[in-house]
Amino acid sequence: MTQDKVSEVYGSLVFTDADMRKRLPKPTYQELRRVIKENKPIDLDIANEVAHAMKEWALEKGATHFTHWFQPLNGITSEKHDSFITPQGDGEVLMAFSGKELVQGESDASSFPNGGLRATFEARGYTVWDPITPPFIKDEVLCIPTAFISYTGEALDKKTPLLRSEVALEKQAKRVLALFGWNPKRVITNVGPEQEYFLIKESDFEARTDLRLTGRTLFGAPPSKGQELEEHYFGAIRPSVNAFMKELDDELWRLAIPAKTKHNEVAPCQHELAPIYEAGSLAIDDNLLTMEKLKLLATNYGLACLEHERPFEYVNGSGKHDNWSLSADGRNLLEPGPHPEDNLQFLLFLAFLVAAVDEHADLMRMSVASAGNDHRLGANEAPPAIVSVFLGDALTPVVEALIRKEHAEAHEGEIMELGVPALPDILRDNTDRNRTSPFAFTGNKFEFRMCGSQQNLSDPNTVLNTAVAEQCERFCDYVEARKDEDFIVVAMRFIRHTFRDHRRIIFDGNGYSAEWEAEAERRGLPNLKTTPDALPALISEKSIAMFEKYHVLSEAELHARYVAKAEQYAKLINIEANVMVHMANHLYIPALVSYSGDLATTVATKAELGIAAKAERDLVARITEGTTSVYQLAQDLDAKNADARTIADPTERDRAYCDVVLPAMNTLRAAVDEMETICSKDCWPVPSYNDMLFYV
């Protein structure tokens, strides 16, 4: 696609600001812009005019239906399509779309995860238009981004608490900036989600029951070659993958999703897509659309896209790095400038982030907890389960000096001479990167690296936004109680005390080391290694108090989310256990019996000829013993899974799945994988890691 073509199609499937300005009366357009920019409620008369213009635009683009596009608690997106037609009674139809249909829809609230907020006989729920994210067209359907709430007003989705947290953060951040004599119109978060994923041949995907039903390989012996040669990262992209990436870019650009970077990731068959930053909730909406397009478009090229956090053992898993910053009227509040040690406003917001992450480290870990992410954290370039903050060479000395009541200059970048006259000298950044840090400052933003690849980023950003709002208010209250003192003196004291009190969370070293785990324990940092360990943080007294104070989530909504997350964890592992038992009984055991039978026939035939056939005899014995072990372990797993399913309490059920069922799954896998290493490739019933990870 040429530059002119990109400019022509970019945003062509989005009802953009330019479309609104062109199609709406000027007063209506100005009022709608005010609603969006100032986060105000919309009048129904205005909504009717907007709906008419939106419908006319959509019809011109070939749309025949509309849908309220929302994000239920299962983490994906949902949609119900309604046509624009309105029969007239004379055989004719009108294409109509009202302001009421735009602003509010209805859905069955009991059929989505709700944590007990809705019973089957209490089915009514509402979808409510979110004017912050522009409508778009997908598959001839006008998609209207919405929130999803129950009949009684509780949030049943991921977006509603995210939007509430953005309101809370904006309110408190404006209070802080007002103390500096600045009253910006808007304070918003900016988010850039880096999306990692795997691509394998669709035929291999279809041949693996575990991949089709769970998204990850539940069995698989180690490949002969993994990622140890470090040749895939930034390597030449396969032609089929490159063609897929080109179509993906085109589709995303039509939806005004600013896809910027694409490349091979570290593991074989692994890739990454990174967009340009957008406003927080919009960026998350666009990431969910990106995930959908990744899966759908891959099939056009005979490929299957795997978004699970750990589809393959022995190589890297996939994350979604949540790059987060805060801006006021377009100015980044986390921009340190050339002299961060003298930038009071920057130091203040940096202190807010450090304190927020330390005080709610358990919540931050909870926000990325899932059955899939548990397999990824702490291995192969993923950060550990211990939450810490990386500040780097430039800022750590400044923070340490502040704690000591000293003044330190930030480490400046240096010019590096490369020794080759034809190569220009380059400016080295003032700090290195730390790929093992869960929450790292990277120049003018923080990168939360614990998020899983198939995750909806609304959860971690809701936590982070609310926790930072809490710190903003704490500072304002601190200043108010000392209004007779000099503001700069008070602010510097607050910053110094904040860094001193939360020093334990700052760590710039190797997060993978055993020494760090011991040191983190000494510092009192939580080490929540599994989802059942992490989920209780959501309903702690401290968490409930914070979320309720800022009107982000009520206690009832928090408990509902806890139950929904706990149920999701148990259901996923139950499915995985069921699939493992099915594959063992219907694929692996028959294949092993058949192969050992063939070998036994060979042994008997050779014996008749007086040939010893020692290798064949040994193989028959090993495979027979292994088959018995696989059979018994599958029976054991099936029984333990059945026992876990009978546990009513969600907390106890999750513990049973984590502590009893998962170990049984791992034992069965080890037994099957050992058999794979000695069996004929021709007899093995599924594609191996060597097949799936290395294709042309």
C-alpha cells in the first residue's frame, strides 16, 4: 500500500471527528465534542442527531446492522447484531437508527460471568454508549463501543471500572496540578500495548486437540532445537507471515488503530505488534480489536494465531507490555526533562507511582493473575511474580540522594565513538533496560511487563489509575494541612518521605535470581506465585476501601469479580484436565499399544529366525511400562479433577485445582512426553514441537 493509499484508507471504517464535523450541524458537533473532551453526559436530542448521521455514514460504507460492542468479565468482547430495517406495513422498509438505540441497549446479564450479581431469573442488563471511543464498522456491522451494567446498576464488564478510574485519576491529578498554578482542561492516561503472539500452520493447530480447546500444548517433548541460537529475534520474516502482517496492518489502519512496529520475537514462530500510544480506554479497545483481527486474518494464510501466554513449554511465553503514562493537555507528566533532579512536578508524579505500586503490589499482581499467565511469569524473559519498580541509572541516584537529603545530578547520556569513521557517533541512553523488572521506568513512561498476552488491559490499568489517584489526593491533603509553609519545601519533604517509605519496592537488579527472591522476602514484598495466591487481594479491606472511596468498584462488584475470576481459573484448568484425559485415552494410549504391538510382532518374527532383537525387546518393555503408567496417571487425574469439581467454595476449589489437579496434570504430561521421545514419528498421533515450531 502506497503512502497516498495509507492516508486515504486510514480510519476509513471509523466514524471519526472529521466525519462528525462534516455530517453534524455545527452546534450539535460542538456539543458532542464538549461531551467527549469534558466527559459530560449527552442530551437525547443531541444523541438523535448523532445517531442519524452515524447511520447514514454506516450505510454508505455498506453496513446493514449495528451492535453494542462491550467487554464482559470473561475478558473478550461481545456483540449482538440488529439490522437498521424498520418495516412500514406496505412491503417497504426504512433504514432507521434512533438516539435511544445509540445510547442504550439491552442484553442478557445472567448469561455472562457476573460473580453472582445476576441470577438466571434476573436476566436484564444494559449496554451504554461510550462516546470516548469512536464507532467503527466491522464485517458490515456498525460497532458502538459501550459499557455493560446490570439492571440494578452494577458494572458487569471491564470497561466501566476503567472509565471510573480514569475519572478519579483526572480529578485528583487536576488538584495536584492546580497547586502548581496549572488548570488543564483534561488529564488522561496514555497506553501503548505491545502484543506478542505465535503463528503456526493451521493444519498443525487443527491436529492438536489441546491447542484447539485450550490454546496451549498440554503435551509435547522438548524440541531438538529451541531458541538457544537467538536467531529468530528480529530475523527475516517468513513470506507467508509477512503477507499476513501486511494485511493485518491494512485492516488495523482502516480502523484507525495506529499499528507501528512488527517483528519476529525471541521464540520460534513468535511475533510482536506494537502501536503508537493512544488515550487509555481507546488504546485498550483497539488492542482487543487487534487481538480479534490477529486470529481471523491468520486463517487467510493457512496459519493459526496463538494468543495464550504459554502455548509451548521450553521457549518464551507471550506477554502484553502495558506502557503507561499520564498527560495533561497533551503534556507528558512523566517526562523528566534534562534535569529531573530539579523537576519538582516530575519527581512528585514519580513518587506517586512508586508509592502506588508498593502499597498495592498485591493488587497489581492480582490484576494480571490467570491460569495462563501463571505458566509464564518468572521464566524465559517474563518478569517474576514479585512486583518491583525499576528506575535505572538516571533516576535511582536522584532518589537515593533525596532520601539522604542531598542533591544529586541525574546521570547524563554519553557519546559513544564506534571507531569506524563512516559510522556516526551515537548518544547512549542515560539508563539501560531491565527485562526482568515487572514495572520499569523507560524514559518517560512506566512499562508494566507482567500482563499476559491474551489479557484485557482494563484490569491492571483500573488498579494503577485508582492507586495513583489515591496518592494524588494524599499529597493534596498533605499540602492542605501545611498551607502556612512554603509549597516547594512541603512538596520536597513529601517526595523525600515517600521515596524513603517505599524504598523497598525499588530494585534495579536481576529479578530472576534466587538472591532477589530472598531479598524481596526480607523487604516484606509479596511473592504471589499463583492465581489462587493473588486473587484474595481483590477483596481485602484495603482494596475495598480504596475502590469504594473513588467510586470505581463497590464491595459487591469487587466480590463479584473475585468469584468470576476464581470460577474462570477453575473452569480453565478443569477443561485442560478433561482434554488431557481425553488425549491420553483416545490418542496416546492407542498409539502406544499399536506401536508396541508392531514391535512385539517384529520381535516374534526375528525370534523365529534366531535373531535376538535386543533393541526391539527393550523398546517393547519400556513402551508397555510407559503405557501402563500413562493409563494409571490419566485415571488418577480424572478422579482428582472430578473431586475438585464438587467443591462449592470458589477459594477452596481454586486451591484444589492449583495444589492437586495441576501437579497431576504435570505428572501425566511427563509420562506421555517420555513416550514421545522413544516412539516412531510415524506412530505419534499429533504434530511434535519440532514440526510446529519450525516450518517453512
